[in-house]
Amino acid sequence: MKQIILATNNQNKLREIGQMLSPLGIEVLSQSQAGVQLEVEETGTTFAENAELKARAFFVQTGKPVLADDSGLAVDALNGAPGVYSHRYAGEDATDADRCAKLLQDLAGVPEQSRTARFICAMCYIDAQGNAHSFTGKVEGVIGLAPEGENGFGYDPVFLYQGRSFAVLTAQEKNAVSHRADALRQVYRYLEQERGSVC
């Protein structure tokens, strides 16, 4: 079975990505499972730059195929914020609830039609030869007026897709439409071709 190191210890991402790539016979390992302790400073100005920074650092250390992602929320009424600062938007030690609360506070008084937003996920896969391949997924929605639902993570409770928050959707429903799923489908198609070319 082929192994790919996922440049994260985020168990939610590990589960989502592992589920999507398992049909290819690929085992996705977290950085701790791969025995890697590495904190990569995300100094890029775009999601794609940050994803490649992380993937490259892990590849240099392990020499094994790596998949890294950087994702976040871009809100039109906030000129694209929080963007690449999505995780640090409410401070370094903020919780998901803190981040959602700050976003709702910053959008106070903004009418529904102006609360358009999108989740963006950039993924970088570095293959066994060290070549980088980039993929970007998006999902459009609006920011709700209050958190809703218990599923998901991050900004899911305030991000409405077709009238329902991501935190209300089941994992299957979310995986069918999310930004990460969009990027992963592109990764999946690439890995499928890669597997076919070496068989």
C-alpha cells in the first residue's frame, strides 16, 4: 500500500483526506505517525504558497511523497479577510468558537446579500521524485447571522451552503461539496493517473 504523509496533525483533516484517498489503496499518515516533528512558518501570501512551503519542508525531511494543504475563508465584505490568516484571525490561542464570534462581530450590520464568501483550499502534492503539483478547490456560500450545527470544524457553523451551515451537514454531504473535497478530487484524479502510469 502506498503511503503519503499529510503535513498536519489535524485529526479532522486526516480523517477527511484519508477517507477520500483510501479507494486508491493509499494510506494517509499524519506527521506524528510518520515520526516528523516540524513547525513550518506560513509566510506565503496565498494559500497555494503556504501549501507548497509546508509540503516542501516535509519532503526535504522525509524524502517521501507529501500532501499539504492551506485553506481558509474569504469574505467579500471584508475584502477577502480573514484569508490566509483564517486560523489566526481571533488571535493565536483562539478557539473555533472565538473565530466564528469575531467574524460575526466584524460583519454586524452587513445585510445578507452582502455576506457572500467562499472557502478556498490549496493543496500541494510532492511526488517521490520531488516534483510539486498544485490544486485549488473552492465552495461558494454566505456567512450566516449566528452559528448553527454541531458537526464540522473551523468556520463551518457560520458558513451557509444553499441555506444550510456546513456544521449541519453530515460528513458525507460536506465531503460532496466542500472546498477540500473539490481540491481532493483533483488530487485523486492526478494520483489515479500516476498509479496507472507505474502499473
